[in-house]
Amino acid sequence: MPSPPASTVPLVVPELGLGSLPIVLSLWLIPAGREVLAGDRVVELAAGGVTVDLPAPVAGRCLRQLVDEDTVVRPGTVLAEFSAPEAAS
């Protein structure tokens, strides 16, 4: 039986409530292509003295990292795309 098709799920910078502080993607914690579980820490953001780790949005594979380290990002910016198997109907 073939594998179910995968859907693409974005990892988006959330609203962090840090006002006008610039948010920098400081570190990728996983490489592109890595399998992850939902909730695994995948990227570190920094703003002022605050560091925030973002979790994987789904269990699957990190297909692409769309933003390089040391790049200033804003809430709503898509940082990466993950694949997740479609749920069986």
C-alpha cells in the first residue's frame, strides 16, 4: 500500500508581545531534511535579552529553511516548511 500524500505546514514567527524590539533568527536547532516530532525545538529567536525557542508545528520532516541565521524577522514571517503525512480518511 503506498504512503499517504504529505501536506506542507509552515513554521511562522508568532506575535511575541515584545513591542518594537527587532527579532533575530539566531540559531537553527535542526538542519533541513531532519525528521522531527511535533513540539521539538527547531529554531531560536532573540529579541533584546529574550530568547524564544519555536517548536516544530507537526511531526514530519523539515523540508526547507527559508530564513538564514542572523536575519531580522517579523511576526507572520514564514521561517520553514515541514511535511506531515495526511491523515487517513
